[in-house]
Amino acid sequence: MAPQTEVLLIAIVVAASCALPGVFLVLRQMSLMSDAISHSVLLGIVIGFFLTGRIDSPLLLILASATGVLTVSLVELLNRTQLVKEDAAIGIVFPALFSLAVILITRYAGNVHLDQDVVLLGEIALAPFDRVTLFGLSLPYSLVVMGTILIITLSVIGIFYKELKISTFDPGLSIALGFSPGLLHYGLMSLTSIIAVGAFDAVGAILVVALMIVPPATAYLLTDQLFSMLVVSFLVGIVSAVSGYGIAIKFDASIAGAMATMAGFCFLLTFLLAPQRGLLAIFYRRFRQKWLFAQRILLTHLANHEGEGILPKDKKNAKHVKISTAKSKSINPILPPGKSDQCHLHQLHHYLCWNVGFTYKIVNQAQKQGLVQIENQVLRLTNSGRQITAQPFIQ
Amino acid sequence: MATSNPLAIEVTNLTVAYQETPVLWDIDLAVPAGVLMAIVGPNGAGKTTLIKAILELIPSASGQAWIYGKPYRQQRHLVSYVPQRGEVDWDFPTTVQDVVMMGLYGQLGWIRRPGRREKQLAREAMNKVDILELKDRQISQLSGGQQQRVFLARALIQNAQLYLMDEPFQGVDATTERAIVTLLQSLRQQGKTVIVVHHDLHTVTSYFDWVMLLNVHQIDSGPIEAVFNEDNLHRTYGGHVGILSSSADVPPSQVLANEYS
């Protein structure tokens, strides 16, 4: 395989693995926990490095995952004292562990591969230089590691899909039915930690968070079912990886940075354009609803005043119309008894307290749809208009 | 009534405390099988806590609960729990049918997935509460009453002996309330035991046949006609809760309580 293909493949595997547990983190409102985990795993990596003297020992992976889980437990421990809220607890725990790791690196490991830039941003482009031989094939070490992690992730979520679903949706019921949400919670946190460690090398501590949270947040806006949310999130992860890689090559920029940027771009597009929950769809619905609602008010008004005596059409009347368009309010004193101008085209806006232009637009629209008819400037409901007022208003 | 039956729930010396504040003090409760019981009491009386403690959702400081003579852990399959509607995230990406099938997850156990049989059972349960036509609807698009029906269907599908429901009438309209009551009464007729955390004192006598009055301590429990009286209500709610009837036959409209005043 060409090194470029290998890098692209690693990018895809990393993004896809991150996008899956992220779905549950987002739904459990624990997105920030991924931030905490992805930073504090560094401490495990550093300690593992000191113990083994190597950067590619499996012990690093185990120790780092353990630090991830440790972070979660410490946050929960702090939170349980009820002296510290959860978000504050996260903010206290992970910088402590992360800074400890940074001090250890700068003090004792200044000259090795573990430098701060790599820690924060990762360097996926260097991945092909570090190789292992597997089944006679020479593969990049990080592709093997991340591939294994992806398989583990897929199996864990595949096997415990039902359990993860119920404990996320209704923890109370899941306890009552005998599933242990604690076990599932720590299982999910361990999985997240393992992925964070694996992805750490490739994309660094900060961008792991982007790949874990942005694809699920995008999928959340597009789907109605947990399963499709997982699939869409997975796909968004892959699309971000591929397009990010392409852009990074074209502009000679950081691959990890471009991947996270593309994930953000996918989110932005979805946020604006998602068919049901996107911003544009919401604005369109509100706009349409405003018109429908106004039309309904008009029809109801006409229905309520149906059959009331109609204004005589003479010159007095014409004058009256002019005056009331200008300022006068409510029922005109010069009306003969038993007569009303509630349904008069030029009086409507007073009674409904609408502005004149809006009133005419709504009347016009209702007339075009055959809901009202206008005779001598007086509005009347047609049969279909009357039918509509008899139904409950549903947008 | 029904005293010869085995007890559906027996609670002995149950105390639950959050931090150092006791929310339930030394509760002794015996609920015979086959009754439809309301748990009433003011806000903060520990009604929800009692249900959660029975189900071991929260730890208790002392005492224990027996379900049909055994600890809850051994009797899960006999019990169905309906939490308060507000306890779950209704924006969760899932459908009505899916939520109803969750009731069967306990019977399925770990790893096994719901299949055709489970879907059929879900269909029947949804039909019983009249939400079959909503089966593919995403749950965020349901009204309060529909959400409550989904929870009920999820409880019914378990085909349990004992139903514990936390405020199933909260925020539902009169039609849904009537439908739920009819359903609960038919469960009782099938010999099941139903326990409901209830807030509306007006309807206690017409809906239920058994009642527990609770305010951190157990004030009293037993058949409505024996324990649902002015004296007990006064002891439960304090102040001037007026219940004008001494007989359970008086129509609910004449039973006036001013819990909310």
C-alpha cells in the first residue's frame, strides 16, 4: 500500500471508531466526558512509556485506558459529595491529570517522540513509518491498533445494543429489569477510553473530542431511531475523514485539523439544512404556521359574526370606511342598530388589530383558496371555509 | 377483604434517607394481593421514594421489602414499574413500538434481541391503550397523554402480577385519565395488584379500593372505607384539609380537599 492510502485508511478507521460511542455520550449528555478522557489518557501513556521505555508497547494502551476510567470515577466521586457539580468536577479532574502528564513529559522525556505538539494535535502523517508485520503483511502499527479497536467497538455495541439503549433512555427501568446501568456505564467509558488512546496518536487529544461528538450531534439532527443515528454518525465520521484528508493534501495542512474541520462543516450544513430539525426548516415552518394561523383567525372571526346584519351600501358608508381606515376604533357609532361592519373588508384590521397590508394579504390568500368570497366589500365564508372552522386547528 | 390472599407487598421497618434527611421513617406496610391501591400524601412525603426503595432503585437505611414473600431481586419478572413521565428524555431517537418493547427486555435477558414474537406482543399492548396507530411515531412527537399511554403499554406487555405506577395521571386529559382508570380496574379484576402514586384526593374513593396515607411516616393504610377519613387526612396533610364525607359512597365532587390551596 502506498503511504498515502495507509494514512487515509487510518484516518477513516479512527473517525469511524470515534463516531460510534459518541452517539451514546451525546444521548447521555456526557459529551464533555470525552474531553476529560481524551486528555487524561496522556498520563497513562506517559507512565507506560516510563515503565517500558517504548512508545508502542501494548501496556501503554492498557494503562491509558485505565486512566480514562479513573478520570470518570474521580469525576463521579467528586460529584457524589454534592459539593461540586458534574461539569465543575470534570473541569477539576482532567486538567489535574493532564498537567501532571505534561510536567512528566517536559521534565523527563523532553527529547522523545512524546512532545506537546503531538499530544495536542497528533501526527497521522507519520503513522506509516511505524510498522509491524502481521500475517506476512507489513502494516502501519497504528492501523493495526485502530483496526482492532474498531472491531472491538463494533462488537461491543452490536452485542449490547439493547442494553445500552435501555440504560441510556430509562436508567430507572433498566435497573428494575435487572440490567446493571453501572456496569454498562463503565463498559461504555472503558470503550471510550480505549478509542481515545488509540486515536490519540493519530489526531491528538483535542481533535478526538471533535470526532467523538460532532458526527453524533450531526446524526441526531437527521434521524429518529437509535440504529440509524449510529449508522449516520459512522458515515459522517468517514466522510469527514476522507474529505478532510483530501483538503489537507491539497492545502498542505494538518490532516487531523482538516478532518475535524470537515466534521464541523458537515454539522453546520446539517444544522442549517436538515429536513425536519434544521434551522431553515424551522424558520419555514414558523413562517407557514404564522400564515395558516392568521388565516384561521380570519375564518373564525367571520364564522363568529356570520349572519349579522350587513352594512347598507350608500354614500354614508363610503365615508365611514374612509374615516375608520384612518383612525377610528371598534364599532362605529353611526351604524344603524342591528347592523355590523365586523366583516367589512376595510374594517377587519381594526377588529383583528392587524396592520392593513397584512390583513389584505391574508384576505387575498383566503379568497384565492376559495375559503371566503367578497361581495360589496363584505366578506363571507364559503362552504369550504365554514368546514375548516368546524375542525380543530392542527398545524 | 382479601386478607386470606398472600401479601403482594410486605414492607418492614423501611427507612430511607437522602444525606442525613430521612424521607421515609420506619414504614411497615402490608398490601394484600388483588387490590388497587393509591399512595397519597403531600409533596415531599416520600411516595416516589417508597416505590423506588421497594424496587431497590435507591438504597434503604434499614428494613426491607418482600414481593409475594420473596426479595425483589428474585421476583423481578412479577413486577412492572411505570416511572414518572418526566424521568426519561422524550427527545431520545426511538419509536413508540421500540419503547413498548423495552418492557420485554427483562424477560429477554442480556444480549438476546426482541424479534417477531416481541413485536406481536407490543402490538397487542399498544392496542389495549389505543396507540397502535402511533407505533412508528418518534416519541418526541407525542402529547403528554400519549406518552403516558406508551408507558402503560410498556408496563402491560410485561404481563406482571404487581404494577407500581408513579403518578400515571400527571398531566393527562380527562379522556386519557378515564381510559387509564378503566385499564387499572380491569387489571385488578384479573387478580393483579396495582399500586399508584396519586395526587388527586377527589378521585381516591371512586378509583381505588385501598389506600395508603403517607407523610414520611405511614399515617395509615387499608381499605378506603376504613382509613380514608377526615382524621387521617388531617394527620397526613396537616392544616385544614377538609373532607366533607365520612362515607365512601359520596360522589367525588362532594369530597373536597384543598391540598393545593
